[in-house]
Amino acid sequence: MVLQNGESNGSFYGQNGVSIEDDPIGDAHVGTSLNTPLRADAFSLPDEEKMKRIEGHFRSIMDILGLDLRDDSLRGTPKRVAKMFVQEIFSGLNPMNKPAVSLFENKFGYRQMLVEKQIRVQSFCEHHFLPIYGKAHVAYIPKGQVIGLSKLNRIVDFFARRPQVQERLTMQIADELSRVLQTEDVAVYVEAYHMCVQARGVEHQESMTITAEYRGAFLTDSVKNEFLQAIKP
Ligand SMILES: [Zn+2]
């Protein structure tokens, strides 16, 4: 491992102080295209401390904008925002909050596609911290085990509750489904509006972004088409 100027910054290194060059695949905390770029020390601060610090910083932002924080309506905002960031909209950053998944033996011998559609997606664009909202549709073809249906919704929700890009969200859901269900035969389709497209920049209200990931049997046209038919509104 060769240290160069500036590389001592923690963000260049993974959990074990191994550089990206030394360990190209081994560390989940190094920002790859699939993993949310998190520092190795992302969870060393307790949530209470994170909220206290965010509250202070958000108060400064409001203050710089010239808002009078003595006003009744604004006084509680920094605290509300801090709590919302840590406990709600970005709670999916913390692996501790990943839904525990219960699998059941596939006693029925069900071997066909299972589709869970119209799963609510509420996420936040990591480039602008503005909402991404829409629907996810997921499917899998069971092997030995089946999953409790609401767990599919919870998996989508967990990965949505992060600063995200829709492409990564789609892949992270597919990966997790594949991992917990122990099958490559998974499909994920996400259709969502991005407030950063609607409310700023080009300000296009109607543009919707669609992303999809097909694996295993879903790469076959007939299976993919069955899925696409099933998720039609
Ligand atoms: Zn954006």
C-alpha cells in the first residue's frame, strides 16, 4: 500500500485501512457503484449525537438564509429536520435497521412467478436531497423457500430510506432479494418522479424515470413479458 499526499483521509480507505487498489472487491464500505458510499466510521456516533449535530448545522443554514429562528413557527424546525433525517428518511443507511426476513418452507411446491406490485417508493435524490417518489414492482420465482409478502415491501422501503440514485436503489433491491431468497430469478422495476427534475433545473413535471433489473429466468423474454404484463396498471 502506497501512501500519497491526501490519501490519509479516511474516505480513501475501507474499514481495515486497506486502500481501494489493494482490495478492489473486499470492503462493503468503499463506494462502489452498488454500495451506498459510506465511510467506515459511519455508525460510530450514536443517533442522539448525530441528531444534535445536524440540528446545529441546520439551524446555521436557516440562520444564513436570514430566517428569524425566534419565530414560533421556525424555532423547532432544526430539531424536526434532524430527527427526520436520522430516524425516518435516512434510517435505511444503518444496517441495524435492515428488515429481518422470515422465510417459509415452500410446502405448496409453488414454482411460478410471484409478483408484488405497486410498492410505495419514497426516497431522496443524493444529488439534491429532494424527494424521489413512485412505485416499485418486484418478482421472484421461488425455489426451496418463500418469503412473507410484506417483507418484500420492507426491503424496498429500507433501501429507499437513504440518499439514493434510482439506478442504485434498483440494484440494491435486486441484490437483497436474490440474497435472502437464494435465487437468481428476481426482477425489480422502479418507476419514480424526481422532485429535482420537477421543482428545479428543467422543472419538468411529467417526466418519470423507469429503471429495471432482470436476473436469471427473468432474462428470458417470455418470463420478462409475463412480469411486465402483471405489473401493468
Ligand atoms: Zn437530483
